[in-house]
Amino acid sequence: MNRKNRKRRTAIVTGASSGIGLGMTRALLERGYRVVATSRTISGSKNLKASRNLVLVDGDISKKDTAIKVADATIRHFGRIDLLVNNAGIYMPKPFTEYTPEDFEVMIATNIAGHFFVTQQAVAQMRKQKSGHIVGISTVVADQPLAGAPIALPVITKSTIPAFSRELAMEFAVEGIRANTISPGVVDTPMHANDDHEKLRMLSPARRLVQVSEIVDALLYLESAPTVNGENIRIDGGAHAGAKW
Ligand SMILES: NC(=O)c1ccc[n+]([C@@H]2O[C@H](COP(=O)([O-])OP(=O)(O)OC[C@H]3O[C@@H](n4cnc5c(N)ncnc54)[C@H](OP(=O)(O)O)[C@@H]3O)[C@@H](O)[C@H]2O)c1
């Protein structure tokens, strides 16, 4: 690693093969970051090509082995970890009484363990550097559940993320490590490719879906704001602010 490289920021983005994670990876690369992008299938991505500044690592992020592989690749290629975006996540709407033990396990694994193990790896490196930033992606329905939207498991799993960020913020602020959350409303990504977009639009007081670029803007803001720590930015057209619109 030469001196010039040391000044450039290095990010890990999980769930980078699609939607929000893909948009973040592209935006960070455009801004001169070195990025390690990971998901189960990312090496086969048509949208991202490995390069000098982009390393692709395949793996199930709920597994500790994947977390270690991702962190090791980041240190090996770029020497440091400045930003971890815990973005990988799955959504499973279902009437509450129909969730199976398998549903429960995969949701807990992906949406909670998928943040936990890779964050442990990143924080260990950030403590050596005495700096770093962790951003978790939650969802606004963790604050504002909706009648008619049966999403107990997404709510249970995603509501842990702002609390996790606040805890990390407190535990590590003194060591120069920040942790923040972004909570989107409904974002126009492949996650909702087969859903009724007209219905989804009505879930926002703004009557429109959030664009990936708007989530990216929140990430870039958090990156530019060194005293913002333990924050949860809601990008939802105001849905969290009221119950009826
Ligand atoms: N879209 C929305 O309306 C919305 C709203 C609120 C919050 N969010 C949150 O935003 C995040 C991104 O969502 P999105 O809309 O961009 O979804 P998406 O387009 O479906 O992308 C999800 C990403 O997560 C990866 N992934 C899923 N399971 C994984 C696992 N076990 N291990 C590693 N990677 C895994 C997928 O890649 P592979 O299939 O290659 O593994 C993909 O890259 C999620 O956490 C989601 O809960 C989304």
C-alpha cells in the first residue's frame, strides 16, 4: 500500500449486487473510494466488474466465515476499513401465524447475524486505526408498522438495527468509530419488482417510491458529518411522522 492509497477511503458494502447496495457501490467508486462489494452471487454480477478499486467477494453474510473472508480481503487489498455499510437484507411479508421456523431462521440470520459478524470484523480493524464508520440499513416500518401490511419478521429483525447502531456509537465513540442507521420507506429496487407499485406509492404521504439515489445521498451525508453518531435518518416521504395521509 503506497502513501497515496492510505488517504483514500475504503468501504465494504454488503448486499452490493442489487438495488441500494449496487447504487451505493457505484457512488462510492465514483467518489474515489476503494470498495469491497459482497453478496452471495456478486462475482457473477453483470453490473459490477472487479478492478483495481473494486474487489468482489461471494458469500452468505449471515456466516461468520464470510465476514472473516470479506474483512481479510479488504485488509489484504486496501490495508484498512473506513466504512462498513450493512445493507444486505431480505423482506418476507406473510400473515403472522403462517411464518415457519425456517422463515424465522433465515430472517434472523440474514437481517441480524448478517450485520453482527461482519461488524465485529470491521470494528476490530477500526479500533486499530482509531477511526471508522458503520452504517446499518433498517426500514421505516420498524417505527411505523402499517395496518394491512403483514410483516412481523421484517419488523422484528430490522428494528434491531437502530438500537445496534446506537449501542455501537456509545461503545466506540471514544475510539473514533461512528455508527448510524438509514431507514428507508419503500424504495424502487428489484426487491419490489413483482409488487404492485401503485399500491406501494400509496404507502408514502409523498405518494411516490423512494429512489436509490436518495438513499445514497443519505450515506454520503453521513460520511461527510463527523459528529453525527447514533443517528437514524428516515428517507420515507414523511411516513414515520404520521399515521394517516
Ligand atoms: N427496497 C425497499 O423498499 C427497502 C425498504 C426498506 C429497507 N430496505 C433494506 O435495504 C436493503 C437493500 O434492499 P434492496 O431493496 O436493495 O434489495 P435487493 O435489491 O433485493 O438487494 C438485496 C441484496 O442483499 C443481498 N443478500 C440477500 N441475502 C443475502 C445473504 N444471505 N448474504 C449476502 N447477501 C445477501 C442480495 O444479493 P445476493 O442475492 O447475490 O446474495 C442483494 O445484493 C435491505 O436490507 C432491505 O431490507 C429496502
